[in-house]
Amino acid sequence: MGGGDGHTRHAKRNHSRTQCAKELRDIDNQFDKAELKLKIADLSSALADAKHGILDAGDLVKAKDQEIEALKETLRFKADTVLVNGYRYRKNDDGGAAGHAYCTSCASDDRWIETITSQGAGRHTVCPRCKADFGYIEEYPG
């Protein structure tokens, strides 16, 4: 009988070792799963950041496109005007000045407003938008 008890103890130790090894594998697997979940969370966060970056870049491109269009419009305007004595006027058919001058104050803000002569001949020329007074500047027919 003494030999049987040794065999039982040996079997129990082997079972304990096998059980311990199984538990260690389970812990290792759980650790791997947790590590994988953490990596997935990191990748999801990086993807969200990339999406935001793309959206921001798209907004920036749209704003730049609008700025380019505004600059093109300014260039078109300048091509259709003529500079006389420091003031811009519409071009007539011969390429000369026509009408009232554009307001230089508004033009610096890319707003092209013609000035008007207030209340008839002999009065100062004033911008209807910003009320800048230009004194007596020339008006050309056309």
C-alpha cells in the first residue's frame, strides 16, 4: 500500500502542475486580450484624430479657395478700372476714367463702392458706405 500512496501524491502533484500551467496560460491569454483591447483603443483614438485632421484640412482648403476667389475678383475689378490721380474709376470704352471715383477707404477692405457727390455741384465727394469725405475730386462722364 505504501507504493499506492506515492503514486497518488505524484498524480496529485502532476495534476496541480497541470492546473497551475493551465491557469498561467489563462492569465497570459487574458493579459494578451487586455493588451489587444488597449491597442485597439489607441488605434481608434488615432483614427479619430486623423479624421479630425482631415476635416480641419478640408475647412482650411475651403477657406483658401474662398480667399483665392476673392483675390481673383479683386484682380478682375482692377482690370476693369483705371487709376487717375490716386483714385480708381470705371474704365470707359476708350480705356479712360468714367463716373465717380471708388472709395479708397472701402477699397482697402476689398469693398468697391463708388463715391457720390452730395447734394449737387460744388459739394464735397463722400462715400455712401463709410462717409469718408474726399473733398473735390473729379467726376468723369460715362
